Amino acid sequence: MSKGTYPLKLPSSIKAAAARLAREDGVSLNQWIAVAVAQKVSAVEMAADFFKRRAHGARPEDLKAFLAMVPDVPPEPGDELPDQADDRPASRSA
């Protein structure tokens, strides 16, 4: 396995927590961080692959037809858009 180096700057609190967890796992901080990054890469790639497979054959017009079934009613209390969004048109075009 080839290895690359990367100078990593972490907030002190994150580094301390990672060091503590590495000690608890009985591994070096470097090894613990390498495994954590590998797990994250794997999770992201698996999710991307999952959604690509789920979307296979999906067409934009199918989504438009589905969205056209949504009733044109005001949002429930608490679901309103923030004030900055008030500049957008109130109606949707399908």
C-alpha cells in the first residue's frame, strides 16, 4: 500500500478526542485517523452508488408529474420559508 502524507490541522478539542479514542482502541493517532477517513470515504462512496442505482432510469418528467400532485396550499405553521425567500414567486410552474 502506498502512503501519502498530508499535514492535518485539527481543532484542539477534536484532536484530543481522537487521541483519547485511539488510546482506547490501542492504536496510534495516525492509524485511528486513517481508519476514520477510510470509513468516511467508504460511506460516501456507498451512498453515492446507492443513489445512482436507485435513480437508474428515472426521468425528470416523472418527478414533475409527481410534484404536480402536491396541493397548492400555504405551508403548515413552522414550515414557512425564511424571510429572504419572500422575493421568490409564490406559485410553482409545472
